[in-house]
Amino acid sequence: MSTSSIYVKPPLNLEEQLGLLMNRGLAVSSPERALHYLRFIGYYRLSGYCRYYQQNLSHEFYPGTTFDSVLKLYIFDRELRLLVMDAVERIEVAVRSCISNTMSESYGAHWFMDKSLFHNHRKHDELLGKIRAATGNYDRQEGFLKSYYQKYDQPDIPPSWMMAEVMSFGTWSSLFANLKSRQDQRAICAPFDIDPRIMKSWLHSLNYLRNLCAHHSRLWNRSFSIKPMVAKKYEMQMKDNGSFYAYAAMLRVLMSVIADGSKWQYRLAVLADSHPEVPLVAMGFPENWKKDSFWGLVRSG
């Protein structure tokens, strides 16, 4: 028998929202400033950062918790998402380029139309449907697509390097997973020195991470439901593969190949140092994580 019920809680106006927080013990030095952030960030969004400072059952705040304590967590998380998206963007571009180049060199410009290269033919049909949907309405698309369709009737889909520019990361992740030949997958993964099974899992996880960031979801203190496969080489950093620390390690591995000059790991360390009040342990970071040679933050000698 169902135990569901009807939601009847009334909405609270901004002053009532602030009053609820203060009644639960949150110290607010400037109500006007707090109301500003409640208006433009939202009570429910901020509540995700409040929970760390609240006692589980009563929702009472621990003594000494201020509105700024909560706000600083929110600001750190926003800056972290921007840093993560910088890495994910570079990885996405690099991965689709490696797939496109490797497969095009072996099977021609329209390799992705060859059903025999894929395990699951139904998924391949879905892939072609997505590509046609993304490229077909070329009058509203990139100029290179319009140019292709003005010049050519066949094939009805542009070549791989054009298709790469309009397909989502999720589509590329699914495409890689559906490739039939392990030899092709190994060739794609060779520049990264990663086993295809690991890469398949990592691409799926990275697409999940990208979507979280794109929808402004909280990364801090999140237990990730999609967990990247742990590579033996990075077992120490990724053993808690439901934590952000494991995801950060995955980004570090890929960025060290793709864009080592970006010093992404240094920017991560700088971000952490600029927010000393943020408890990184809630994201799986060990206490002395910056001393781990994996991150390359401490020079030997």
C-alpha cells in the first residue's frame, strides 16, 4: 500500500526564509545582505551548503555558524565548477579529436556510418539519428555545415571532423563504448596510456561531471553516483571513487597529457589555499594531498 502524501508546505517569502535560518541558530550580521543573496541565489540552493553546519535531525546550526560560513562554501563551489569545466572542455575536444583522427585514418572520412565497426547496431542507428538531427538543419548551424550541404548530396552526413564539432560529449562517450574493435580502442587510447576499459568508464564519468557543472550542481561534499573505474596506477588517489578527489585525480591524469602547460593542478591547489575555511576532507581530499608526488606540486630536492 502506498504511503505517499500530498505536498502542502506553503512557500516562504524572503524575510520568512531568513527568519527560519536565524531561528535555527544561524548568525546573520547583516540581514539586508543575507536577503540579497537569498533573492539571487535562492534558499533551497544555499540549503545544500547549510547542511554541513547543521545537526542532522533538528536542522539546528552548530554554535558559531554564520551566514558567511555558508556563503563561502557556495563561492568556493562555484569557482571549483569553473575550474573543472576548463579541464573538461579541453578533455572533450581532445578525446573527440583522437577518436575522429584515428578512425578516419583507418576507415575513411565517414567511418561512423559503417555499421560493421560497432557492437550494438541499434545504438549505431541511434547514433546516426543524433548526427542527422544535429547536422541536418544546416541553415541554423555552423557555416561549415551549410557549405558542405551546398556542395555535396552524398553522403548525407558531413565527414567525421565536421561531425565532431556538433556532437555532444555524451554521444562521443557512447560511440567509443560501442566500437567493436579493441585494436581501434587501444589506438585511440594510446596517447593517454590508458586501457580502453578504463577510458570507457572515465568518459562516462566525465560526461556526468560535465552535466553536473553545466546545470550548476554542487560538487562540494557530493557523493558521486557514477564512479570512475580505478586504474591500478592511480589506486591511491582513486580508491574512494565516489569522491570529488577521485574525479580530480582523473582530470589531472588526462590534463597532464592534453594540456600540461595549463598547470591545472596548481590552479586547483591555489583555489584550495584561497579558501582555507572550506573542509576539503568532505570531498575526499587527504590532509597532505599536495605533498603526494602524483600532483607534481612539490619539487624534489
